[in-house]
Amino acid sequence: MIHDIDDLTRLIAAHRARGDARLRNLMLDWRGATNGPAFLRALNIPAPHAARVISEILHASGIRALTLIDAEYPARIKHFLRNGAPPVIYFRGAWKLIKEPSVSIIGTRRPAASGVASARAYAAALVAAGRAVASGNARGIDAAAHEGALEAGGATIVFPPTPIDSYEPSFHVHAGGKRVLVVSGFVPGLETELWHFQARNQLVAAHAGAAIVAETGARGGTLNTVGRARAYGRPLFVVKVPRDSPRAFAHGQLAAGGAEMIPPMPGAAIMRQIVNRADEPMTDALDDTTHDFFPSDAAP
């Protein structure tokens, strides 16, 4: 893990100069360096003043980093993303939360009040079951999930689609700041790009033991996360909505595709099922997820 400002400066410089793919390949091919600091010193890449300034700001903000070859790198992310795993993860908060069992709650940025209520209720129930709640820091369902977990006295893991130095929470942190872990694989100091959103979805799907879709339509980033979770063999659950809901088609299609339909409000039996399924051993199910979850002519 990278704690030292000089090492963090070298890391940011290397990440910016080499990019994800080249830096990842260098790490995996390097011989004799078994952790990030040793690798960076052996790589001996020049560190411009801009990288030093960024590293000092990050370090002062409590942001740390680790590399793909560090022992602490998240196992599920490395296992499922394989050659697509971020070579560097930047984080802020209690890193120990990354080892806690977690379930993601995901959904639309424009939910109905019932979708928000479901997200909050399932977040609270997961906390009561000893689980962290993971999501992607979007407005709407993501924000309700993060905030619901904190309000219930639990922890939440945030995977924003931005570099960590430009992260702003979509939810009210309140007194739960010490129970928030923010994780980003994007180079600090650069602008957020469109590809960051799908890369964020991969991190959410790879890390969480299961996914709960609180509310979604037939298009959008939620379905990209669902597709990734399916590819990784992770259990999927979708909240039941009324037949006359504009979301009914999308939720029905998710159920037809193998997601377990669950009630709008959690009960003891369904929570046991979710937790037990989320704790199942990791699988190697990796299929092609480049397509949309629904065919182009499926949505009404």
C-alpha cells in the first residue's frame, strides 16, 4: 500500500504517463518487485511537479493508494476483472471495509418515492444483517442506498465514476463519515470521461456479493451493472413493482432473465435468502457483456 508522499507522487506520474493498460502490464510482467513501492522505485519514472502537487493534496486529504501487485488489492475485483482490473486503486476512508461482506443496491437516477423507500429499507436491513452497502454514488437510488446504510448505523462503500480528487458525495454523510469507504480506479487530476461510468459499474458488480435493483427502466447504467453482475455469476434481485408502473416492463424482463423478484419492503425470510446467496463462493462465469441487457426492440 502507498502511504509515502514520494511514492504516491511516483505512482501518479506513472499512472498518468503510462495509462491503465501499459501500467498494468508492467506490474504483471515485472520481476523482483512484489509490492507497489518497490515496483515504483524500480520503474524510476520521472515525477513532474504537477504530480507532486496532486499527491500532496491527496495525502493531506487522507487519500491513499495501492497497486495491482499489493497483497491488499481487493480479491474479487482482481478475480473478475482480470486483465481489466485497475492497476491502481485510490481510496479514502476505512480500508478494512473492503473486506467486509457487501451487497450492492443500484437503480435509476430518477426514482419514484417507492423506489427510494425500497432502497433505504433494504440498505437498513443489510446493515442489520452485518453487511456493508455498495453503490455507485449516482443521484436517486444510489444516494438513497448509501444514506440509508449510514442512517441505520452501518457502512457503505462508494465507487464513484470520477477520479477521487473530484469525488463529491451524492448523499448526506452526517456523522457516518468514518463508516464510508470511497474507492476509485481513475487517475487523479484528470477530467471525468464517459468510459469511467461503465468502468465504475464493473467495480460495483465485481466487488459486491450480490446486487439488488431497487428501481430501473429499460435503459441506463443500472442495466450495464446488471449485465456485469450476471457475467460474474453474482446473485441478482429486483424489487417488485405494480403492474401499472412504468418500470414494470424492465423489472419483469430482469426477472425473466434470472433475477429473483423480491417484495418492496424486506422481511426476515428474504433477507436470509439474499445474505446466503451473497455469501456463495465466487464463480468463474465470465461471458460477453458488451451488449445491452435488453435487445434493441425489447423496450415498449
